[in-house]
Amino acid sequence: MSIRKSLAPFNCSLARTADLIGDGWSMLILRDLFLGARHFGEFAASTGMARNILAQRLKHLAAAGLILREGPTNRPLYSLTDQGYDLVPALLALIQWGDRWLSDGKPPMILRDHKGRKLPAITLRSRKDKKLDPRQVRVQPGPGADDRTTAWLKGLNAD
Amino acid sequence: MSIRKSLAPFNCSLARTADLIGDGWSMLILRDLFLGARHFGEFAASTGMARNILAQRLKHLAAAGLILREGPTNRPLYSLTDQGYDLVPALLALIQWGDRWLSDGKPPMILRDHKGRKLPAITLRSRKDKKLDPRQVRVQPGPGADDRTTAWLKGLNAD
């Protein structure tokens, strides 16, 4: 699928996610679906992707369970699955970061909540629902960590 | 920098962000820095990246303002800048998504808050701090939208 060496073998959920959707094109397709685009032509218009690459990415995202393809074969309708929608907070966090750091104070899109109020910045929360600084987050090997991941994380903490 | 056609010309903060860090390798380097890695050899060990690609990505991330390079030339120390730390919530949201959908219930890493409690899922919030479903978010062209973006978004809403 990807030109680069696959990241998926790495024992990390970020590597697995990046391997699946880290390709910029896939993220733009998911963004378009979130915005309400349904048709091949709409994705093509907004992203400027070559049609063969777009078709390949759509197939890839459908096989991975993030999007659903329905309707007539000659004019299929695409939509996000629950798994796809579950990725939206992460995508919006990336958009908000781009708004803050790469947009000269002029965001291309304004995100609003269900009442039309500007969507607040997506932040980390503690278990007690208090805002949490990223520097306060701690990490330890989980049940899915292999020996290499465990050793690497322990090496960092020992510094 | 990237093998693919640049996404940055697109009038969208996600495209700009993906163009900068959407490359899976860059995300893994930022993850490592967040986890406390400081040295070239640590990134090389955890990611398995070729040294020339790793060097190129570090230079790219430093030029973009996400990471800082300090210390002796023959053994530089890397760290996240404020701009880099500001991306951590998005990266952790991607990790949590991978934990939910790509890890067979066995996350490789456990994320904890400052008191050692498991970090809750990163969610969208309304202006009133209520949890918000991604389907409830509305989008409109912002001050940085060009005519094409504006027309495209209006076309979707007209459906």
C-alpha cells in the first residue's frame, strides 16, 4: 500500500495508526467524509488526488473498517463507520494544531459545537476531569508490550 | 522532503499539519521525544529507521519549530518545544484510537495522569464543557478559507 517501509510491526499503537492513516491523503479523505462529502468526485475535487491513488486509498480505508461503501457500483456512496468517527477527535486536534501554528491566525475552517459556539481546543484531562499538561502524562508498558518495547521504556525512565 | 506530492498548498489546517508531520516516521520521533528519549541512538533503536532518514526528519522537525537541538555537535540532545508539546494531545488521541481498534484489547503502552490513574479517552467538548459527539460538530469557512474551500464547503451543505 504505502511507499515507505511499513510501520505496523512496531509494538506501538501510534505506529499502527500511522501505518493505517498516517498517509496524508487518507487523513484528507477522512476529513472530507467527516465534512459530509459522499462521492468520489467530491474527494477528488477537494484533495486534488490522482484518481487511481484516491481509488486505492478508499479501498484501503474500507478494508480497514473506517469507511463504508454503499449504493450503485457506478456511483457509490461513502460514509464513516463508527470506527471512522472514533478517529475524528484526533483529526480535529490535528486541525486545531494547524490552526494555531500554521495558519497565521487565519484558520481556513471554523469548528463549532452543536449550539454554534466555537469548539474549544481539544485538551488532555485527568481522571478527575481536570485539564492536564502533556508533560504530566506518565507512560508504562502495557499488556501488549513486547520485550523490546518494555526494555526501551524502562531504559528511558532510568536516565 | 516527502516522496509524495506536498499537501501543504491545500487550504486546510489538516493538510498543512499532515504535510509537516503526517509522515509516520516524524510522528514516531515526536512520540519518542514525548516519552523522554533525547538521543539519536534512542530514536534509531525504537523506530528502526535508517540513519539518513532519521537525520533528515530531525532536521525537518527542528526547522519547523517542533523540536530543539542542543548540546555537543557530536552528541546532540533533542527535546520538544512548546509547539511540539502542543501536538501531544493529538498524538495521544491517535494512540488511544490504535489501542481501541488495532491492539486486540492489549495496548502496548498504558497512559496515566499525574496521579497515576489511567488517562481517560480524549474527547470533544462543547463550549459548556459537555462531551460532544463528532457528528454534532459543525464547520464553516474561516477567515483563512480561499474561494475554492468556501465553495466546496457550501456545496456540501447544500446537498
